[in-house]
Amino acid sequence: MTTSTPPLADLLPGRMGSPGDWTVQGVAPQAVVRAASVDDVVRVLKVANAEGWAVEPAGAGGWLGSGRPPRRLDLVLSTRDLARAPEHAPEDLTVAVDAGTRLDALQAALAQHGQWLPLDPPGGGRGTIGALVATAGAGPLRHGYGTPRDHVLGVEVVAGDGRRLRFGGRVVKNVAGYDLTRLLVGSRGTLAVVTRVNFRLHPLPDRDATRLVAAPDAEPLLALVRAVRERHVELVALEVLDPAAAARVTGGRAAWVLAARAHGNDDAVAGTLDALDGLCAEHGLRAADDPDGAVWTRLDELEGSAPLVVRLADRPASLDDTLARARALVGAGAAPAGTGVAFAVHADGIVRVLFDAAAVDAADPDTLAAKLEAGRSDLGGHRGSVTLATAPAAFAARFDPFGDPGSARRLMRGLKRTFDPAGVLSPGRFIFDAD
């Protein structure tokens, strides 16, 4: 960082943090700035743009260990102090919320009006709204409610050169700029810093029910998943867990487990569960109630705490093959409890391989990277993908977490130059890169 301009300590008195607490893939910034207002964000980015400082946007810092290692890094800009009270319009089922607001705090405020934002990103409600939108994080509820792109109506952002921009709207009927809004969701702070978001909401369900189905191996549960999709049983979450994951999230079941969740009024949920029970009977299986639905919280904790998460995605119809590829890639077989590797299989065609700290320490980064490259080549042949949702720097440096955008590269570079002409936002961290 140069000294040709006033130091940030003078520009933003009292807003500096300890760099050691905000490492990005193992790289410590020279400075950390906690923005207390949008004007603070504008001021920092204007100086950074003029000086060529590399800036990593962040909320509470929970996702700094994901993505590619930074090409260069001068400062982290945190928006976690941008957290005014949400502007909630219950009659319209919408809310406008600052980027630094925690998801759990927003949910608590909305619940007072019988509403919620049906999103469950890995790591739970501890993360900020800005991080939720920047990473497009989605958990099991994506099966019934979609991802953040399906709920964001509009965003307010600050571009890399300090311009304040707004896209989308506040109500469903007013969504001018909607395509750019969806583009910014999931751009990981490489195009602009999210400062405020407008969401569409849902009423809280009258009933929230979870059923668990156990089997000695994966095949009958994957067949049940296919039947659920073919019969259009209206579940909001549907996950298959291997014995290692099931042991952690269901209280010690030494079996493959399918977890199914239904939302709605009493009659709707009863009908959904009856349909699920009927399909279980057809497949020689039996469903049991999970009265408190704790499996979802525990699964979130398991995935959110895993230091390495490999994500394979393909068509839902190919779920059996995708799981087989995942198991072959890590060479963990069925990954019984105690191996340090667990599998979580989403009905929409996504398999997550969760490595605990011991498994990461035991894994050889070069060997795993070679296996993942082969898997990416294999899945890429029919538009599937292999990505690293979370990874230590040693793994992310050997295997690109996102892969080559291919023919979209030129468009992405153009967008990067439009939003961040000096290339100061997270250089090298994501696919929107000017270099």
C-alpha cells in the first residue's frame, strides 16, 4: 500500500481492525476496515481504486477460506457493522435489509409477523446477509424454495471505483434490472460490494415435519428419491446421508439415511407424509418421525464446520452415478463412521463430500487434486461440475475451486471491467477477473 493519500486510519477514524483475524486463504491483509455506513464503503473503494489497492470484501469473515487464493491482497473491507433495522413490508411480503445484518437476526424479526426468508446456507444463521448474497449459499431447503437468486428482488452495491448502484426493485412487480441483480448474486464481491438487499418473503408454515428413512446401503434410498421426484411429492428438503454423516446428525444410526422435510398447513403436510409413506412401502422401506427436526441443524453444523467440502453436481436423474463418482474420487468407499469423510446427497443432483480436519491432514493435496481434475473432466462432458465449496489454501492452490468458465470468459471479463475498472476487488479470487 502506498502513502500518497491519507492513511485509512485518518479517512475512517476508529474503524480499523486486526489484520491477523482476517486472513484470506492463509494470506493476511495489511489492513482491515470496518465500514459503518455506505459512505465509508464508497470512501474506501475510491481510494483503493485510485491507489490500486487490492480489496477483499467480507461480512463477518466466515467465507474468507473459500474460493481461489488471492493474487494480491492489501485490505479487507468488512460490512458487518452495516446493520440498521430492516424495512419490513409485511403486507407485500418483502423486506429491505442491510448487508451486515445476520441471517438469524433477520429471521427473528420476520417471525414476529409470521414470515421468513426460506434460505439455509451452510454455516447457519450466523452469517451476514451480504455474505449470503455474495456466495449465493443454499442448503437443503433449495429443493423446495430455490436459492438466493430466487428470493432477491433488488440490491444496492458499491462498484470497485466507488459508484453507488441499484438494481432491481422493492416489490415483485418492479424488477427493472432483474437480470443484473441475479448476476450480482453469487459474484463473491468481485464485481461490487453488496450494501443492502431487497428480498421476497414467505409466510411461516403452519407445520414443519421431518421423516427419516434408514437402509443398509444407498441404492434403495436413491430409488426412493427418484420416485419422490417422479410422483411430485411436495417436500421442501430431501437429503441422503451416508453412515458417517448419519452417525453425526441423527444420533448414531449406523446406516444410510434419507431425511425428508414437509412444510404447509396441517392437511397439506399430512397428505405429503402419506404420499411419502406410500412410496416407502412400495420400496420396502419405513419412515420414522424426527419430532424436533434436529437433523437439519446438525447437518448444517457438520457441513459448516468441514474445512474441505467438494461439491459434485449433475442432472438429478444421474444421482446414482454422481454419488459413485464422489466415492471413487476420494477413495473412501462407503465412508463408514470414523473415516473423517462423509457424504451428503441432495435430491437435485448435488453430492457434497465433507472432510473433517483429520481427513484433511491425512489427505495428499496433489493426489486429491489429480482425482478431482479427472472427475471434473468426466462430469464436464455432460455439463456437470466439480467445485470446492470450502478448501484450505493448500488444496485450492492445486485444484481451481471453480474451473474454467469456457466461452463465458469474455463476457465475464467485460463485466469485471464495467463494475471494477481498476481490478481492485478480490483479484484472482473468482471467475469474474480482468486478467
